[in-house]
Amino acid sequence: MAGDAGPQIASLHRWLLNEPAVRAHGELTWASSDDPEHQGVLIDVISLVVTSAFSAGQLALAIAHWRASRPDSPRVIVTHVASDGSVTVLDASTPEALESAVRALERKP
């Protein structure tokens, strides 16, 4: 999330902790950023490791519901690391971008 995202990312973290699919099929933790552009900058990162029973659609729906509950609908960036090590970065800042992100994630291994 861009800008002063501390309270926003904490809210998303709490929201995801309450999602039944995340509780059943995922491991949600706080992580540190390894983005070389932000070295030395404190960045909050949510890490979600999921089983094959959890779909990109479930994550997108959870993010969409959370964004809809916020007065300013914050921009969310999703980084997906596939089993082959490839990385996909998706911008989920609008409903259209989120839908596109889901399609891209569901094509990944």
C-alpha cells in the first residue's frame, strides 16, 4: 500500500485473519520487505502462504471486501511468488485491476 499505510495494512491483516478461507488454508504472518528500492525504509508486509485449496479468487474477494469497507479504498499491491520462483506483481487499486490480477494469478502455477 502506498503512503502512510501502517494503519491500513494492520486493518487488512486483521481482516484476512477473520477470513474463513485464510484460516483454513493459509498461514498469515508479518514479513519484512526485500525490495532493494526500499532498503533501510520500514515497510510492513503481510505474507500469506496458502495450500492448493485456496484460490486467487478467494484472496481477491477478501481484498475487495476489505477495500469496500474502507472510506478511501486504498491501493493494494499483491506480489505472487510461484512454485517455479517467478514473481508477479499485481496492482489491485480498482475493481477492474483486481479482476485482472485474479486472472493473472490463476494462470500461475
